[in-house]
Amino acid sequence: MQTGPSHGLPPGFLFGASTASYQIEGATTEDGRGPSIWDTFTAEPGRVVDGSSGAVTCDHYHRWPEDVALLRRLGVDGYRFSIAWPRIQPTGSGPANQAGLDFYDRLVDALLEAGIAPMATLYHWDLPQALEDGGGWLDRGTASRFAEYAAIMGDLLGDRVAHWCPVNEPNVVTLNGYGEGSLAPGKALEFGALPVAHHLLLGHGLAVQALRAAGARQVGTATNHAPVLPLSGSEADVTAASLFDALWNRLFADPVLLGRYPDGIADAMPGPVAEDLLTIAQPLDFYGLNYYNPQGVRAAPEGSPVPFDVAAVPGYPTTDFGWPVAPSGLTDLLVEMTERYPQIPPILITENGCSYGMGPDADGVVDDQPRIDYLDSHLGAVADAVARGVDVRGYYCWSLLDNFEWADGFTQRFGLVHVDYDTLVRTPKRSFDWYADVIRAHRGTTA
Ligand code: IFM
């Protein structure tokens, strides 16, 4: 693994940082924004470990000029943010809310002015509550509403946004949001959640078409992937791991990249599946991939609602979230993706990062050396994959800012910038300066 200032990544490699609307914006009741499933979910006692919500979080809605200035100082090539659908269409359909359009219009112009290429995600989990009330992603109509919303955003920003990611982590929405219920909308439907996957995929395909019709340049994905490892060599654990791999990784990548579902899954899907798969498998300009760690899987005990148990893979150091630090998993994943899908377009790492809880010391310094080590080793892992022939074109660190980490509230800090949630003061951490140096060194060595 090659580490060090420039990591030996190819010339033109993009360095970026990522965020998401509900996790950083706050201002959930301002300027006509409608309620989202995350406003509802966080209001239910016991859903979020610290009882918090995204009502204020980093207050990016008001402090975005300061955040763009931070991005400029960081020197990134690109910034991945998400658009809050309920700011654009407060009930998920119908005419656009001008104040919502204006917010993203200004943000994109400011990024371009700072020399930063905007990457926009259309759906990073904040579904308008009105759509959920009509069935949410269990309802095919939500995919059509999503395409209408994509067309609105394509018309507004198609000429200025460099990269589009229609749906963030459809697997997490399906499995955690509708399958086991730890994320909004908090449904525990087990295998009854499979139609959600189909409608998210259909929404992705329809949105790609709508964005292209509006003149969008580069359209891709932002899918969470993980190498899946059986926790023992037993036949039961190997079978359970293979099923989980099909659900976590292949359920989304196979339809998008191969135009078919993994064996046995198409029958569980609603609607005209064969026809829908033609829509889902739109050609893409890049494949956006989010990686954090490998997943360990063992067979579940008799009588469990699903036949697998997911657990941390032992033998690795862990982040403050308890997630294994396994950079080689990223190399393995990238190599495996290109072996499984030889026609995969160029890959962008749309998220990678780690949670460590350090705050400012008496001198105001946030010494987060473990984050530097994590990012360094994962950039090295990307370079290893490139050396093995994988076409990776960029890396977006999760996250620019500490932010609202969903059901874990404010207990996990993923940012290059520390946020004091009482004062909203931003303090760049040591990892911020380190990442800025990496970007500068890369430009210097490959210019
Ligand atoms: O914070 C999340 C992000 O919203 C989606 N990908 C994983 C991150 C860390 O859990």
C-alpha cells in the first residue's frame, strides 16, 4: 500500500468532500420546506439515541457561505451535497417552491465561483412526509414523483452541476429504513421491503432519463458497497453471507449495470419487471461507490425473521463507532466490482470516512490523528486498486462537517471540521490541514 502526501494517484484524480441535506442544513420549517420522514422519525421517542434531530444541526442553511469558504480553503476539486426534496416540493409533487430553488441556485453559483465542481445528490433520505403517507417507496408512484422532481432540478442546475447522484445508498434505505426499521421511515417489513428496492431502482432510472433530457453532464450513482465475509467456514455461515451479499451489493448493482436481478429476486418484485429493468439500466457516466468497512455475516438462529446476522468482522482496529478499519477491503471491493461488472463506468468514491469523537483542546486544536491514519490508508487502498487496473477517478471524504448521524444523532463525528452544536462554531481539525496538504501535493506532483 502506497501512502504519503500524494499517494501516487493518477493525474486529474478528483478530491472532494461530501455532506447531506438533513444532516447539515437545519432550518426544517423555514422558507416553505415541507416535513420529511426524518422530521417525523426523530420526533418519535426512542428512535435516535440522544433524542436529537436535524432541526438545527450545523445550521448550514444559514451558514453556507462560511462552509463554502471552508471548502475553498481545503482546496477540494469537488463538493458533494444533497438537495432536500421537501424544500423543492414540500409535499413531494406539484410546483416548485421558489425559496428552495433559490437556496441551491446560490449554493451552486458560490461553489463554481470558488472553483469547486458541484456534485448533487437528489435523494439522501429526506422523503417528503406526504409521499410516505401515500406508501413511500413501497408505492410505485413515488418513483414517478421522483422523476418529476429530478426534471425540476435538472432544469435549474443541469448547466452547472458537474456530477449527479440520483439516490444515495438505496440498499440502506431498503434494508434499514423499510426492512429492519432502524432508520426512517422505521418500518420492519423484513423481506416485505423488497418492492422498495425496485421502486428506488426505477426512480433512479427515470431520474437519469429526466436529468439527461434537461442537459445534465455526468450522471452516476452513490451506492454503499461492502465486501461480505462469512464469520466462519461453516456451510450455514457461507450461505447466509452469500444471501446478504446478494441483498446488500448485487440487488442494486446487477439491475443498474447488468439489467437483471440476482437469481430468484425478480419474482419478488412488483410491476412489469422486465420492462422496468430496461429503464433501470440506463448507461451511466460514473459509478459512485460509498465504502466504510467489510461486513461479517453468520447464519441467524432458528426462528429469526431473516436468515442472517450481520456483525463486525473481528481482527481489525475499530473507529469510535465500532466499525472495523480495513482499508484492504476497499481495494478488494474495487477489484471485485470490476471483475463482476467488466462494463462498469469509471468509479468515483462518493463517500469514505470515519467517526472519531475528538474535540478542541485548550489551544483550540482538534488532534484527530486516527482520522488522518484512516484517510491515508484508504487513499493508499484506492491507489492499490488503480495499480491493479481499476479505473477510479476520484475520492470524496465523508464528511466536510461533523453532523447529525441519523439514529446515532450527534454521538458520532465524521467531520474534517469540528462543529460545536451549542455555538455552531466550526473548527477545522488536523485532518482538514492534512487533507489540504494531500490535495496540494497531488496537484504539485501530477501537474
Ligand atoms: O452519515 C452517513 C451518510 O449519510 C450515508 N453514508 C454513511 C454515512 C456514515 O454513516
